[in-house]
Amino acid sequence: MLLQSTIRHIFRNSRLFPAVARHNLSSMVDAKLEAVPLVEIDEGIFKYILIKVYGKEKADGSEPSKNIVRGFARAEWHNDIYEEVSSSLAGLGLETECLGGGRIEHRPEQKLIKVYGYSQGYGKADHQEARRILLTKYADCQIETSDEGY
């Protein structure tokens, strides 16, 4: 009993404990950020968005982040995609920012992906950045980009 009381006293009064707790929480969020897939897209022609996902700010002031690509045929609007993705990532403690959108034509049987157009609500995504991210999953596909089209 005395040992448990002493341990509780140390953790309550230690300046180290909050730092340890913050480090562990930050590590968990970093692991969640790393676990977010870079690419999730459907087949066919559909809207897509480029999203920046943020982890928790670190003690040194840096904020880990990564860009991801999401595109779903079921989405009528770019915002439909953003709402779905941002709410699911918020549940993991991650914040998001939409960097823009466009369209993707994904033809797996032809090993072809075309990235083009823009979002009326979010503006044009950096299609070259989207291409770079898509190549992490679809290295065997020809990926073309264009600023043409809607």
C-alpha cells in the first residue's frame, strides 16, 4: 500500500510525467499519421482532392504532415470527399486541409491514370504532387497530368 501511495505521489508531483505523457501521445498521433494511406482512389472517371494531413505539434514547434490523394466515384462534389475523409481522420486526432481538387481517370486494365481539371470549391490541386503520390501505389501505371478540362 505504501509503495502504491509513493508511486502515485511521484507521478502527481513530478515535472517529468507530463512531458512523458505528451511524448507518448505525440508518438501515438505520429503512428496514426504514418498509418494513413497515401492513396485511395476508385476506377473510372471521378473527382479527386489533394489533402494535407497534420499530426500534433511537437515540442520543438514542428508539425508533422503528409499529403494524400483521395478520389471516389460515389462523390458528387469535391466537398463530399473532403467531408468523408476529414471526419474519419479527425476521429484519429488528425487535422486536415484541402489543397485543391480535380478529376482522375483511372483505367487499371490499360495501366493508365490521367489527372486533370480543377475543383470549383477548392481550386486546382497541384497535379504534379498528386502524380508523385499516385506513383507510390501505381508505379506500374502511366500517369499523365493536364490543366485542361473540368
